[in-house]
Amino acid sequence: MAMEVVKLDLSLSSDDCHECIVASRIYEPGCTGNEPFFVPNDPATDEDDGFLVTYVHDEKTQESKFLVMDAKSPTLEIVAAVKLPGRVPTGFHGLFVSQNHLTEWCRND
């Protein structure tokens, strides 16, 4: 079974959820992806102006990668893939924050 990340536009919803799919990327066979996260361009011009990032692990090669995908692309085109030095376990969650938010949070401690 192939793993896939899918972008939905719920304003297109009807009885058939497949009509809501506006973009998707199927991972290579043997690859599993973790929770994708949207990172907007700064400043963003449109709602989906930015990148979808995630970790993917390939069970065949035992390699993990950090993927950066174009959120506007209907195929979620990969614009960068970084091979990681170790495995990222399936189910790993990430949190991405701006430098301003990080600085603000550190001052409040």
C-alpha cells in the first residue's frame, strides 16, 4: 500500500470527498511519511503560499529524509530533500515557529 499526502479544499466538498482533493504526492514504495506541516512564506501572498514539510523514512534503504514541498503545486513538487544522519521514527511530530515567537517565548521563562 502506497503512502500519500493529500491537500484538501473543503469548500469544494460534496458527498464525495475525492472532489476536495486539490493536490497530492504519493511516496516511493516502502516509504512512510510523518505528520506534514505547512510553513508560510514570509510574507505570504495567498493562503497556500509556502511549503509543506515532513520527514519520510524508506524501509528498504533505512534512510530518512526531510522533504520540502511546494504547497501550491498540484503534485506537491519536492523542492528540497535532505538526507538525515539517523532514522526519524514514524509518528514523529514537529513544531515550527518563527524566530520572533521563539524569542518572545524565551523571554517569558
